[in-house]
Amino acid sequence: MNFEIILEQSDEGGYFAYVPELPECVGQGATIEEALDDIEEAIDLYLEPGMDDAAEDEVIFDEELFIDEDLLESCAEWGYNA
């Protein structure tokens, strides 16, 4: 199962991530990696009660969703698929 994740840089510093299809799933972190790890955990927790294979779900990032090329490159460096 794949979800669209929106990653935004906060005006106060750090990063904010959310999943439009899962309105209660949000994540944040001081770094891109922390925000992405946090949102992945939120997705897993959201799906856990009704999904037997939630651990096998892969989060895939769509390159077209990123405006900031530096964010996209950082995601790729940390092993997140674009």
C-alpha cells in the first residue's frame, strides 16, 4: 500500500510531514530524516489495528510532489524512494 506524503519546511525550523489520505497521520522533526521516520511510524500506528501486513508497506515518495530539490536529494540519500 502506497501513500502520498507531503513534506514541508516549517517557518520556525524543522520539517512537517502529513498524509492527505490519512488526515490523522502527521509527523515532524528537526531534520528531514526525523520527519520522514516520524510519519512512517504514524502510518504504521494508524494502520496497525486493521492491517496484518502493515510492516511490509513501503512508503514511496513521488518526485513530482517535491518543489525543493534539496529535500528530494536528501530523501534519496537516506534511502527513501522517489
